[in-house]
Amino acid sequence: MITIEHLTGEDIILIRASGTLTTQDYESAVPELEHALGLAKHSLRIMVRLEAFKGWEIGALWQELKFDFKHLNDFGRIAIVGEGKLEEWATKLSAPFTKSEMQFFSSDREAEARKWLGMKEGSQDG
């Protein structure tokens, strides 16, 4: 499942991805991401929180790669916050498909990820 939250007053979105991602997840998420890109005043920065992440169905992985290729130059920094080696591997797999600076942070380093993205102190999801 994919959920998207917009951080108030910042060109930053928080994407939560959990379980096994499906093509339907991407069909729902991509229009919202493209809308957020259109509203951003500067490069859109992203924090992806992987929670109990199990990976992708093959069709979903294909959707991910197509989206990444289409928006190769459209994002600022991307912070991936996850729980283990699968998430770290997924970050490395995605990195060649974007020109954005992308970095993996373990869940216990989320505050560091927020700072790296340039989130304002006390920034709230919402």
C-alpha cells in the first residue's frame, strides 16, 4: 500500500509504502505525485518511509521504473527510511533511475533524514 502526505508549507512529501506494492498502488499514487510536482515552487523533495515493506509485484516494479525514468530530473533529494537490507537494496536499485541525490536511512535515523531533506524544525506531516 502507498499513502502520500504533504508537509504543510514545504515542497516535501512523505510517502509511506508498506507490504507488497501492486500495480494498483501505483495507479492511485502516480497522479497524486504528478500533481504535487506541478504545485511545487522548487524541486520536490521526498521522504519514503518503508514500513513492513515486502517489495513489489513485477508489474508494480515496472511502474516504479517507468515513473522514475519519466521524472528523471524532477525531484530534489530523496530520503528512504527503512528497516533493513531489503530497503537499502531497493534504494540502490532505484538510484540509477534518477538524477536526484538519494540516501538510505535506517528507521532509528529518521530525524537525520528529515534534517538532510531540509525539513523545518517541528515540521508536521499533514
